[in-house]
Amino acid sequence: MASRKYAGFKRKLEEQKERLRRDLETAQETAPSGVTSADEPSYSNHLADEATATYQQEANLALERHLERELAGVDAALQRLQNGTYGRCENCGGEIGLERLEALPTATLCINCKSRQENRK
Ligand SMILES: [Zn+2]
């Protein structure tokens, strides 16, 4: 059974998913919700404060996007574990290799395809 081989990864991925979900919740909670609301009572009269707030909003949004992407990657990996395609390279169908998966459980490409993809950039 191929799934036996990757048995440890399920828990690993589920833990990662849990962690990402918490991080995402935190990011969403700290993100200012009234981005479009005009009736903010404490309208800032300090340009520096506003710049900081905008910067923080953007940083938060970038973090959220990043976490969402990570989460999607973890979900996809769990999906692959379930249907038995986990550990296979999406490009060439070869084995990704345990060592690489240990380092990056959400990897979808073997090291050869990955480096080829990166060289193409
Ligand atoms: Zn490959």
C-alpha cells in the first residue's frame, strides 16, 4: 500500500493545516474591518498614522493571501493522500522522494521538474 509509506504525512499535514487556519484567523481578526466604511468615528488626523495603517493593511492582506495559498497547498496534498497520488510528481509522474517530502510535504513536483520549472522563469 502506497498510503502506508506516507502515513506520517497525514498527521503532519493536518497539523500544518490547523496551524495555518489559526494564523489566518488571527490575521483576519487583526485586519481592520472598516476599510470601506466612511463613518469611522476616530478619523485619523495624523498622516503618519494613516500611512502606517495602510502599510499594516497591505502587509496583513499579503499575509492572508500567503496563508490562503499555503492552506490550499496543504488541502491539495491531503486530497492526494486520500486518492493515492501523494508523492507523485504532477509533471512527470515519478516519485517526488521521501527526503523532499519531509522537507516540503506540500511539494507537487519532483526535484528535477522543480528545478527545470525554475530555470524556465
Ligand atoms: Zn517530475
